[in-house]
Amino acid sequence: MVLKKKLITKSSEVQTGTSEARIRNDRQAVFQLVRDLVQAQFNRGDEELTKRLWQDVADREIDLDRVINLMYTCSFHEDDYEMTKVDETYQKKSMFG
């Protein structure tokens, strides 16, 4: 006799976990793009790289205002905590404002 064990998961928990992971990954990807843009545009003055990075933002359909907000509002782009706070504030304003 073979016993089968049923695996029962709460779909809302799985979806929530998946959504949160995707948001974190998306946010980290946006942060990295912002860091690359700041480096290319402001620190290096590399026009060609800057164009490619902005094209990447467009290709990924990332909110342009979000990227600009992160570029100009953050003082320390390497600080994930600051970037997250600035991004969350922007997201809240764009949802309700």
C-alpha cells in the first residue's frame, strides 16, 4: 500500500510571497539602472553609454519619472535604504497624487 501525502498550500500566501519577491527584484534592477545612469551621465560624462542605459529604461518600460526622481533625489545612490525610502515615497505619491 502506497501512502500519498497531499501538499496543501494557501494560494494567497504563495502569491503574496511571489509578488513581494518580484517587487524586490524589480526594485533592485531599477536601482542598478539608476546607479549605472548616475555613473555614466554625471561621473563619467559618457554620452554613448548614457544613451544605451536610457534606451534600456525605455525597453523595460520603467517609469521615467521614477528613474529621474531616484537620480536627483538620492544623495547616496549606493545606499539601498535611502533609495528604498525615496522610491517608496515616490510610489505612494504617484498612486494617490
